[in-house]
Amino acid sequence: MPDDHTATSPVSLRLPADLVEAFDRLAATLERPRSWVIERALRQYIDEGEGAEIAEDSESVAELDRGESVPAEDVLREAREIIGKAEAKRP
């Protein structure tokens, strides 16, 4: 999560009043500044939430664009092999 020793840059944005109030309530409860709470929320979005999914999807598309993919036939053949082995083990 946030590292108090990293360089920071000021950012200005407009948020709905209810969202600011929610951040303020959390900040008061945690006895932290509002900016600390907002930074944690943004990091979670980027690292674990929708932002991470978008980044992963973007990388996947880039891999496809570079031709870094496996033919569907190969995937189906491997899946059939796995299923066949599993079925052979069944009593």
C-alpha cells in the first residue's frame, strides 16, 4: 500500500460531495488524512480492482497483436488429453 517515502505529485479533481464526505468519515475513523484514504482506494483499484483487469486485458490484446497466442486446435487437443486421462482414472 502507500509508501510514505515515495515521490508524490499534486492532483486536483472534482468529486461528488457524498464521496468526499465518505472519504472524510473514513479518514476521521482511521485518524489519517483524506489524501491517505483516497490514495489507498486508488491503489486498490489499480492493483486489485477494475484497473488491474483493464491492464491485464490490454496486455492480452497486445500479446495477440504480436502474434503471441496458441492456436485453438492446440488448446482443444490438450483439453481432450486432460479429460481423457481423468476419465481413464475413474473407477
